[in-house]
Amino acid sequence: MRQKYYVYKHLNPTTGDVFYIGMGTGLRIDDFKNGRNKYYLSYVSKYGNPRTEIIKENLTEQAACDLEVSLIKKYGRKYLGEGCLVNISSGGESGVKGRKYKMTPEHKKSISQSTTGKKKHTNESKSKISKAHKGKSKPEGFGDNISKALKGRKHSPEWSENISKSKKGMKITWDLNNSSPRSNKHRWKAVKKLDMQGNFITLYESMKHASKDNGIHLNTISACCTGVKKHGGGFKWEYASNKSYKDETTKNS
């Protein structure tokens, strides 16, 4: 049998942690999209394209399958609570490009058991999670990694058709006194513009209005309001209640 197979691993681009073991031929090691399972795609979307490393090459198909199986068992699969890998299968089903994996009854049962009895977050637990993450900044290069992972990705015709069907028949009620749909009114968040010493300068109906008036990107103002950034465009920014905006508007009219 011709020896053309290799076994490889994919590593987190920042930490270098192994998260996937595979086997293949040709350029399979550098394909981060086609034939990958949903856990893999989710991981890459979050952290960016991985670093790659060939573990062993010039193998027969059977030898590559055996090595893949042994390494997946060694590292353990995350969804089973056994380790760090996002692999779905135990390996060895010929890991070349185009492989289609079907869940076995045992696999379905293990997933069912792992989720059975899990409680949904209460409002209290959601509040605790929100407080724990408030003010945390994203790691350097986070946005770039997301951008690279999504670059060139196109939705399938089926996806587009499903979106079209889901929106078919939907109606938007418009307020003739406002250029925006009524459904968007409750989403407005008023923001306060402050100088670098924290002194109040002016109040805006929404971040969109503040962005347009000051020539500052909306995301920058949002980052300041959520504590990710301390200032933007030479000013400090804070959320204000929509009620305070209405009161201020009424007072000055």
C-alpha cells in the first residue's frame, strides 16, 4: 500500500494548546472549513485559524487511522468530558477530505446523557455572569482573528432560503412621526458625553447620534460605555437612561 498519509494536530493560535487531531493527505492539514464538525468551526470562529503541526507522515492509511485513534484517546474528547479535543468521532474512519461522519447510537446516547438534567440559567445566575465579565477587555488581536476566520465565508443557498422563509409575512409598523420602525424605539440607549475629567458636556439620544455628531465610530463609544475602553475621541462616554434624555429635551425646549 502506498504510504501517503499523515497524522496532524491543530493548536490554539495564541496558547498553543492542542484542540484537534486528524489524519489526511495533501493539503488537508491547512483546510480549516470543509468537512469540519460544528465544534471545530465554533472553536476556530472564536480563536482564529489554528497553528498546524504534522505529528507523523509517510504512513499507510491503516497506520494513520491507528495513530489517529490512539492520539484522540490520549488527549480525550471535550464533549464527552474526557479531554481537550473538539473531535466528534474516536478517529480512524479515513480522515481524508470529504469524510462524512454519522453519529452512532452510542454517540447520540452520550450526548443525551451529558445534557440531561442541566438547568437553565436563572436571572440571578445571569446577573452574576454579567457582573463577572463587566469591564473585561478582549485579548489583543481578537477582532483580527474573528475577521480572518469569517473572511470569504459565504452562506449556502439553503441558508438564504431558510432566512427568507422565516421572515416571510413579517410586518413592520412605522411611526409617521419618526423615520425608524416603532420596534426599534425601545432599543435606543441614550449616552452622555463627558470631558476627560468626567465633567458632563452633552446628552445624546443614542450612540448612533453621538457617533455621527462627533465623527467617532459607534463601536468605540459602545466600548467606553461598557467599560472596555476608558475614553474615545478625546472624551469619556457613559450610558444614560432614555428617561433622562426625554427630561433634558423637555427642559431645553
